Amino acid sequence: MKVAITGGNGFVGVEAAKYLRQHGHEAVQLSRRNGGDVGDLGALREAFRGCDAVIHAAGINREIGDQTYHKVHIEGTRNVVEAAKAAGVRHLTLVSFLRARPRCGSDYQESKFAAEQIVRNGGIDYTIYKPGVIYGHGDHMLDHLKRAFLTFPVFAFVGLRDQDVAPLHGRDMAKLLAAGLTDPRLNNRTFNVTGPEVLSLPEAVMRVAKVVGRKPITFRMPIWFHRLFAFGAELVMRVPVVAAAQVRILSEGVVEPAGPCESLPEDLLPRVPFSEENIREGLPEAGRYALRDLRCACL
């Protein structure tokens, strides 16, 4: 089966492509740099030609210039659906977000939900996954946590009370994306996806700190502080240590799904644990934050 993957150079896209190739499929990884810009309908039609299925994994967690949530998540998804139909694609899989829902006050989550609705009403067979926090080599979570621990002696948890997370390994997500292409039980349905272990956010963070070999001084700060910090980080950093959308996500917890969805069949439930071994395997080589991480840096 020939499968096009939007957001093909992102963490989820890379994991999906690797898994598909290991299982005998042809994966076409698309990105803005190689003719897979979701804002370009004509380019998508050309890119999808000859493909049996599309995995739509393109997305952003912060707005930069003309790359807005509306343009990428809503208009981009509409283009993907139209191009897939024009190319004769038989199945479309969408990677959404666990807490995506309408009228919640988060542009990120509302736009993700709008994308779900576009796919549901697009006139093509689909599978929609609503994953929570995904981790593995190349992800944002482990990268940012490791660099933060190596740079700062302190770590501030989001909010004044614990929220829970259930980290989902990239291999489990990739397996599900492949299953959505062939398993009839997943056709035209929406599923929430979380990892096998539920932890409080502090527990998850300190598990990563242990693997990195750091013991930061930890404390809690109110959500307004983290929103202000994220606002500043987005202004001055090329890739902010935390984005405003991520603060909102962590303040809600990332275990309970929102919006229409259902649980996966038992045999497809994620199994890879958030263990020290898997964390270590996913840690990037990157070191501490430096001047080169600032937008104004010329180094």
C-alpha cells in the first residue's frame, strides 16, 4: 500500500513512515519543503496521486506568521480532504488531540476539533485518533525537558494542583496509524489514545529528570505565571521551551478525552511503558539552552 504522510518530517510522521516501511508499505513523507504544504491544494493533489491512503499528521502547537491554527488545522485539513478525494485516495487517517473540542477557549483545541469535523463530513472513509502526550526520540517533550534540566537548577510545575498524564510512545502511535489503514473495526470511527500508565505530571517530569541525571528544585506556580512565561518564550525563542497551547493542555491534564470518541479495541491498546529504558532511548543528544536558541541570535 502506498501511503502519503502530511507532516512527514515531524515526530509522528517519521515514526509512522518507519513503521509502515518495516511492514511492507510504501511511505511518502510530505512536508512544506518537498511539495506537501497543506496550504497548497494543487501540490497536495499531485503528491497524493497514486496513493491508496493518507495519514494527515501535519499540525502546529504555536502560531508563527501566516502559519495560524486556522490556516494549518482547518484550511489545511480541508485541502487534504479535497486533494485526497480528487486523487482517488481510499482512506484518510487524522491525528487530532485528546482534548480537542468546540467552544473551550483554546484556539489550538478548537481548530483541531474543526479538523475532525471536516474529516467526518468529507465523503471519504476515515479513522480519527485523539492522542494525548506522545513521546519518543525526536519528540518535543523529552527534548525540552532534558534541555531545561541541563540549563536550569529549578523546575516549576504548571498550576497549584496535580494534573495527570498518560505518556504514549511513538511506536504505539505508529502501530495504530498503520492499523487504521486496514482494520475494518477502525473505519469511520474516532478513538481516544493514551499510554498504558497514568501518572501525575510531577511524577512523569521527575522520572525524566532521574534519567537525565538531574535533581532540580521543584515548586508550583499558578497557571497565569506559566502563560506569561510562555508568551515571553514564544517572543524571544526560535523554539520556545513551552508554548501557550502547551500550558493550557498541561493545566487541564492529558488523560480524559473530550469531544466525540470511543476506546480502542483491547488488542490495539498501547502497551509500551513510560519506563526509564524507553525514556533514555528517546532522549535527544541536544544539550542545554544557549544564545543560538534566541530569535535575535546571530551565532
